[in-house]
Amino acid sequence: MSLQLCDNGMQFFEDKEYMGMEAIIELLTYLAKADEDVNCGRVAPMKDTFDNLRNLMQTDNSNRPWFSNRHEK
């Protein structure tokens, strides 16, 4: 029994099925937002992100005492 039609025309779903539909709607919402991010240029390839991080770690960090270069030899 997944769907019942009552006298007033309202439909009722079992909790499990309703939760599944909520999860699908949530996923579709995230996918729509991600698609919008891509279309608006708010994302970058992962390689670019890691290249930027490597460059930051290789720059002079003497003005940032909290940044440790302990991995450098």
C-alpha cells in the first residue's frame, strides 16, 4: 500500500515512500544548483585548484608565522 485516495481526494503515502520522494527532490535541487554554478563560471577544474594551492605553499610565507614550511628541506 503506497498510495491511498481518500474521500476528499487527498493522497497519502507511506513514510518510507515519502522520505524517498523528499530525497529525490533534495538531490534534484542540488543538481540544479550545481548546473547553475557551472553555467555561471563559479567552478574550476580540480587540477587548477590544486595547482593554486601548490603555488601558495611554495611562496615566501615569512609574513605568515602560522604557516609552517616544515616539509621543505
